[in-house]
Amino acid sequence: MPHSAGEAWFTERMLGLAGYSYRIKRTLHSEQSAYQQIDAYETHSHGNLLVLDGCIMLTERDEFIYHELLAHVAAQTIAAPSRAAVVGGGDGGVVRELLKYPELHVSLVEIDERVVRVSERLFPKVSAGLRDPRVSVLFEDGAKYLASRAEGELDLIVVDSTDPVGPATALVQDSFYAQAARVLSSKGVFVAQTQSPFFHAAEIRAIYAALGGSFDRVWMYWGVCPSYPGQLWTFCYASKGSHPLDDFDPPAGLSQRLGTGYYSAAVHRAAFALPPFVQALLPEGHSQRVDL
Amino acid sequence: MPHSAGEAWFTERMLGLAGYSYRIKRTLHSEQSAYQQIDAYETHSHGNLLVLDGCIMLTERDEFIYHELLAHVAAQTIAAPSRAAVVGGGDGGVVRELLKYPELHVSLVEIDERVVRVSERLFPKVSAGLRDPRVSVLFEDGAKYLASRAEGELDLIVVDSTDPVGPATALVQDSFYAQAARVLSSKGVFVAQTQSPFFHAAEIRAIYAALGGSFDRVWMYWGVCPSYPGQLWTFCYASKGSHPLDDFDPPAGLSQRLGTGYYSAAVHRAAFALPPFVQALLPEGHSQRVDL
């Protein structure tokens, strides 16, 4: 369909090589915060759209996929998790999912308060959990936060970061992973988004090599994130003891209990079945065998 | 990254609501055939790009995902398949994958000869199999072709069609599915691409309702097709007898044997784990339980 004059579109240019666009009704917000450019738009088909430094963070229509994958894959494999930290994720989507675990207390550690404020105003269904009494919202550097925690204090760390440039660079360093491993309990799990095999192969290789330096057990899993470059999006599951499949013993009707749109018991297991071209990005000796 | 003046891009506008773009080096081909507009471009990041009526059909970089999913999921569950027909698919990608089964003879039934000729010239890695002695290339209407076949003649029918508008409309009719069921052998399987849950929910409901009228057993499976709207792309597996999981007994090292980049034994099973929001598009009484 041709792009008619008079239509307004937002387009993310991925590395200057590919682009993803939504037709928009209007601009809802635009500001340069202390950390990044924050923009929000109302789209025709995907609800409201949040953009940081020109990169799509979420649309209301499909954000559930990414947030469910970051929250539930780990949380379902930790027996009675009680303390979690979310690093980044100022929109509140991961927190919303984690609040489905009634005993869990969550610290959201977001460097940019403005992301939280914009999400509270323009993305209420995503950010609603941020005012829950079980949630502490901290406007801090995530790396400094972890370094200040006590050993074994957390059962779950979720890194919901932007691409590893700008403010998120610190979140893919060896020292960050080492702090995460130190702060996790023996059953604890570290999860993070780890970019696109089509657009960030070198970054993925570096991230998994670095994770292997701090965690005995590292897995990759994946899902479809329609608003991110390449759309086949990867995540890491790193732990000192928990196993993403052997320690997964879901109740019947898991997705109905959680109210999830993408995540289910079968999807949990399927997410660890890596296509061979993705598997090939993992470091030598890190062959991930999954028997489904 | 801003879109600099002087850069050239191809953009598909999906229903006028979203867009997907590749930065291009040059236009390789442009013609109006008897059936559709055919364009090809050289991209910066994804090799050559084939476009029919403004919709991206494939890029050289990621076409393997779609073609492997259309070919192998069915072929791996049919004992000793000997006769297959591919309806549409004039680029040759599905045929290339099916030729990995040494006993299989394949008829490619493409209504538009020009698609085959353009693919032969500009997409040699995709179309190479079309000159194989086990392949018959027929420039015919796929619906008429099936209607002219004998009962039980084929073990596999693959429909690799464009969106169900224009020339492909006939390929989602009740009468087409009835002919497919008639022509299939008792172990035969019918597979087709069945569009995007995000952009074509109504079409998906209609397709699966119609399939249920001709086939006793219908499953949906899915994969990531980065160049198609919504990217989470669905496929149907319909049969009179074969079961996509119970009849799947792969040898060790399946993906290495086939030389596949996306498809593997684990990915085969994982592809039938439907996210709940996709499952919800299937007709009542068609609940697809997959125990992985």
C-alpha cells in the first residue's frame, strides 16, 4: 500500500540497514531527559508506542510477549522466590508480570526517572504495578545498585535494558555479571534480553562469553518480539543452580493462572529449542541440547 | 538512525498500518506481469529482495526460515514420501528444501512464469532446484491443477502463496481444500502458510474453519518470518492420517543431515507450542494440546 501524503509515520532505522514503522495518529510526548531522547506516539494499529533514542521500546499491542518472557521463564523455575530486582524496565512491564507471584517483593532500578513518569502517564496498563506496595522504585544506576547489595540477597535479577550502547553499556560488562552472580541466592536466576541474531551477532557472542565467566550455567532462550530488529529476539537464563527445564514443574493451566498471552508451559519449553543458526552464536563448549 | 537524504529504501506498508523497510543499493528488476507487479532489489544487509505487488516475498538472508518450515515439518512426518506438489512458490525455495528427500518427485505449480524466470536470474541460491530432473515446473492455476489430479496421487501438498488476495484467493476456498484432501494419499499431508495473528486474525479464523471442513486433523504451527507482517507467522498441517508429533521420529543430527539453519528436531516440536493468543484464533473445538 503506498504511503500517502498527509499520513504520519514513526520509523526506527535499525543500524541504518532496515526499518520498522508504525502509522501514527499523533505525537504524545517528546523530551530529552538527562539520559536519552524519550518519545511517545499514538499509533493506528498498535496502541501507544514508546521510543527511546529512536529505538522502539514497546507498543501496547505486543509488549506482553517481551515482558512475559523476561519475567515468567525465570520466576517459574525458582521455588518460592521472595526478592527480585529489575534493572531498567522503567515502563513497568516486567514488574507487572512479576507481581503475579504473591510472595515476591520487587525493586525496580531505573536510571532515568523520566521513563517511569512518561509510562505512568501514557502507558497505564504497562506501568500499573509500579505503585503496588510490594514494589520499590529506585532511580539509580543498576550496576552501582547491584554492587551495593549483600551476597545472596536476591532470588531473581531481570535486566530489561536498551541496546548495549549509551546508558546500558555497563549492563553487559564482566563486572556487572560478577556482581549479579554474587548477589543471587543459591536458587537465584539472572535473566536479560540479549539482542537479535540477525542484527547483533557480535554482541551476542560477547555477552554469552562474558556470562560464562560468572555463571556456571547459562542458557539462551528466544521469542518473537515484533517491534525489535530481526524480531527473533534472544534472552539469557543464567544461574548457579536452577535449571530452566529440569526445575520447571508447572501447574495445570499455567497461562490461564498467570493471564498470559504468549507464555505457557509448552511455550516455556519451546523457547529453549534454539534454531541451529542461533545456537551457532553461542561460545564453543556451550552447546545447548534441549530434548523436547 | 535518521534516514539521510540520498539513501534509497524499499518499504512494504502492511495494510497501511505498519511498515518494514530495507535499505537498498539498487533496483534489480521491475515489471508488471500478467498477474502481478514483480520487483527485485539489492539490499545493504539482506542480500537480494523479492517483492510481489508491494509485499516482501523473501530476502536472501532469512528466506531459509520460511522455506524450511513449509517443507520439512510435513516431509519429516510422512513415511517415504514419493510425490509432492508445491502450489505457488515460484522462487523455488520450497522445492530446494524438498529435494533433500532423495526419493521425492516434485511438481511446482506456479501461475506466473515470470516469478520463476526472475528468481532463476536474481535468486540462484533459492531457485537452483528448479532445474533438477526430479522437478516438473508447470505454469498453471494451482486450483485447476489439483482438480485434475487422481485421487490419492500425492503424499505432500505445499501451498506457498501470497496473501489471499488477487491470484491467491482461490487457494483458501473450501473447494480447494476439498480437492487437496481428495488428491492426497492416506499418509498425505497438506501444508500452507496461513498469515499473521497480528495482522490477519479474521483470515486465520476463516482458513482454519474451512480446513476443518475437508480434513479430519488440522494443526497450526508457527515460526519467525522477519520479512512478513507481524513476524510471528503461522502455518497449517492438515492430514487424513499423519500426526505432526506422533509420526515424527527424527534421526540423530537431523538439522546437520538436512543442512537447515532454522529447522531441527527440537524446533519441529516447539513450532506446535502455540502462544495462547494464537491458540485463541483457532475454531471452537479445535483446541491444540501439545505436551512438550
